[in-house]
Amino acid sequence: MVPLKLRCLKAEAARAKMKITCIAHACLLIEAGGKKILTDPWILGPSWGGNLWVYPPAKAVPEDFHDVDVIYFSHAHEDHFQRECVARLPQITKEKAKVLIPDFGMPYFEKAVKKSGFANVHVMQHEDVVDLAEGVRAHMQINDQGDHDSALILEADQSTLLLQTDSVVSIDEAERLGQKFDIDLLFAITILTGIYPAFCDMPAEQVITRAQAKRERSIAYALDVTRAMKAKAVVPYASDLCYLGNLYHINALHHHDKAAFLTEVAEKLPTTEGIRMTPGDWLKLEGGRVVARSLSDADERAEKLATFAIAMQARYERSWREEHSRTTPPFGTLVENLSDALSKAGKGWPHAPYRVLWRVQDADGNRRNIGHVAGALAEITEDDAWSYDLRIDVPAFRLRRLAHGDYPMGFLTLQNGGLRFHRHEDELTPSERAYWQTLLRLRIPVQV
């Protein structure tokens, strides 16, 4: 028989308000029904080949999360499933926590999570439901656009919380979710990062103009999602990041504009409250309402970011040395192996011929070119004027890391600061999109 005092404590925990604490980026700590739920713990260290860093920095470290009951990994991108943070989580958490991951129809994500030491991995299909505690229920929502991404809906204490993560759903899907659930609080992504336009070779004024247009599109999309889901309150998140070192200037191009989004919410969605959270801030939900909050002022001054970059210089340099640590294959062999790998990856190309010029440069300035007509053999060429639809410039040290399997996301890792490109078309064409997708299959051998 359970003692009366213990029964009372459990009942009190079940009735307790849902508390959501912002850790950093897409990492939240959610407390509901006596359980602690950790989401997408990228808390420190670099991701995407040492190019992206958490900013503003978290006030916690992975070792702090020794009493977590549930962990949700939304997808396999490094700024959501980051190896350093995962490795530093306490062993007791890896052994006891129930880990929720989406089923993308391929085993790679489950294998990666289990390989990281988690013993209780629960793979969920689209719209699967799991009870995490009495009165606490989680709904898995896999991206409807074909992306390997997901969102999570949590219901507790007569409140509904939706975590969008990086799942760029269609507006039709957002409307469906808004009709199916009474969404009280939405954590929405308000930034669309990636390779374009900051890493595209074009005149500087065009890069600046198009980066601004991309920020505006990102905000407009987030506003449409919030409206479609009929969220009573919205928090912009999954955008706490920055570039350091020789990519520091990209911060002026690819950055979140949470203040602009919240201004749009206030002006265009009068029934939705916009809430700004920074690391360490928390909200409490009860009966579908935000009943308590502890919020700090966001400091977006350029000087604040510069101070962080200076403080992180030694850590950045350590990452930079790691990125340059591979010395094999030798440059000539590396280029030959890349050429062979491109020929294999491009087999079965279903579109019209698409010409791609690869320019690979080693640390000593030595450069070799590869001409690749998608669907045909790639060939090493000395012709700098080789006619192309797309040109890809990539440092040899990146390809060596890729060949050695150092990048969990494979070639995708390079598409946020690891290479530069040029194209003649103003917009992304179906052929270019298909070619980038083809490169996800790229496997470069270390030796032949």
C-alpha cells in the first residue's frame, strides 16, 4: 500500500504547472507530471563542421542533466543531435531516460542514437502517441514535405505545447494541426539558414539584399504557421547560433531577427502573444494559459557577440586544428577519389544533363578541377573555363574529413560554411536541387 504522504506528493506533481525552461537554441527542459523532458540538447561546442556555435550561450552544461526522464531528438542534424553534448550527458541519463525519435523509414538515426549509448530508444511513426506520465502525452509529427525532420506536441495540465524544431511544414499541415489541437504555446522556427546566399559567389550588394529578403521570407513563413495553428502564444526559437573565426562576417547575413518577428505578431496576430526567451528564462503553463514567467532582456548588440567571439577564440582555434588534422589521402589521390565518387553518386540521374565544375584547393594553394556531367563520368580537367551550370569550390581539408567519416551528416555538413558555390541562375532550379540531393550519397574512399 502506497503511504498517504507519497500519494499526496504524486498527486501534487501531476497537478503541477507545466514549466518550460529555455536552455539554448532548440534545447528546452520541460517539467510536467513529475517528469523532466529534455529536447534537442545542443548546449555547447560547434556543429556543422566547426562552423556553427551556440549563441547566446547556455547557462547549463550537459552534465547538469542527471535526472532527466525523457529526451526528444527531432532529427539528426548536428545542431539538434550533437555528438559532444550527447557524449557528456550523465551515464545514468543514457541508461534510464526514455528517448523519443521519429521513424524516417531508414535505420540510420536509430543506429546513431543507440550507438551513442542510449539504452531505451522509442522510435515513433507519424502521429504515434506515448504517455510519459499520468496526464502527460506526447504526439509525434513527422514533416509532411519529405524532410527528415519532426515536431512534437505535448499535452499536460489541460495545456498543449507544440515544438516545431526545424520542421518546415506546409501551411496546409499547420492548419490541420491547428484544427486537431488547441495549441496554447508554439515554439516556432523563425530563421531559415543554409548555403544561400551567404556562401554563394555574387556581388556583395546582391548577397546583402538577398539575405535580407531571406530573413523577411523566414518571418513571413513563421507568421503564417503561427496563424494557421491558431496558437495562443508563440516563442521564436531554434535560432540561437552564430559563426566564429573566418566566417564571423556571416553573422550579418544569416541571423535570426526575433524582435522583428515579435513585432509582426503584435501587429498582425492580435489574439496571439509573442514571447521572447533567452537561455535560463522559463514559463509556466496551466489550464492553457501562461500563468508565470521569468524573462530576461535580450542583448543583441554587436559588441555582445564580439565579446563572446573573443572569449571563444581558444575553443574555436582548437576546433579549427581538428578540422585540419587529417593529412590523408594525399592531394592527388584525394582528387582522383572524389572524381570516382562523383561518377558513382551521379548514376541514374533522371534529369537533363547538368554540368558541375568542382574546384578543390589544398592548403599550399595547389588546385585541381573536376568536370562532372551528372549521370555521366566525372573527369579531372585542367580547363578553368570548363562550361558549367553550377560551380563548387571546396577546401581539401574538408574532403579529407569527409573521407574519414568525421562528419555524421556526411556531405550535408559542408552546406553551411564548408564550401562556396556559383550558379548562373538567380533562383534554385530543380536540377540544382536534385544535384545537391545526389551529393548526400557521396562516399569518398580514403585510399585506392
